[in-house]
Amino acid sequence: MTSTKIKILAISGSTRSNSSNFKILKYISNCLEPNFEVEIFEDLESLPHFNPDLDTANPPKEITAFRNKIINSDGVIICTPEYVFSLPGSLKNALEWCVSTTIFSNKKTGLITASASGEMGHEQLLLVLKTLEAKFDDATQLLIQGVRGKVNAEGEIVSEETAAALQNFAENFRNHFL
């Protein structure tokens, strides 16, 4: 591993403050220390609605800033809930702004869906990121069902099984950079 820290952009698919998804990203950030520098992107709600007419040579400044965060990272981790058997609209919107680019092409990516059920949302997350040509595999994706009973208000993972799964996920993600 190099002496410089590996830069990871972590994106929470939830716009809820202090969500379980945010807490999971914080937990994974700690698992990846000290060789990784993780920035958690919390501004999904500030991104304008996707409009192909605005996706020109001069997209909105919020989109340029978001895209640059992805470009300047060595990898991306997305942790999202499932809303109405799908991806949250704010996350889908952010990803739609990336379709006309190649910023996810071969980008080392970790995908986590943490929700009540999450199966359909996870399936859609995998499909969208595969379409964007992100680089992930079975070892760098995780579905956590019943998340509210596995993460407490303080952000502690109270399920030993879930903690082990997240540590395994972090180790597998780390291995993609070795």
C-alpha cells in the first residue's frame, strides 16, 4: 500500500439526518483507517433535479462539484435505504447526473443497501452501477435487512452478525486497492 491515503467518497442514499446509512458509513470509515481517507457526501438534497437539457458543457455548479468529488476519489462506497421497493429519488437523481460521463467507469465501488427489506432497492442499485460501469463484485456489495434493529441511536452496530458482515465488507473493499 502506498504512503498516501486512499481517498474514498462515501455517499449516503438517505437525506435523513443521522440515518442508519450514515452511521454505517461512519462505521466503515473507522474500519478502513488508517490508510483510507473517507469523505461522506451528505448533500444529495442540494443537487438539482436531473435535466438532460442542463447536462451540457456547463452543468449546474452543484453537479460539477459532485462529479469532481467522484473523479478525485480512488473509490466510492454507496450506502442506501430502499424507499417504496426502489432507490431513494435523491440518490437516483445524483446517479442520473453521472450517466453522460465516464466518471464511474472502472471506479472501485462498494455497494450497501441497509433497509427494512431492501432486496428490490439493492437489485436496482446493482443495475444502475453496473450500467455506469462501476467496478464491484459480490465481495464488495452487501444487503442489510432490518437495519433499524441492528444500529442504535448512537451509531453502534448492536448486531454481532452485522458488525462482522461490515468488517468483512471493509476488508474486501480494502483488498481491491492492494
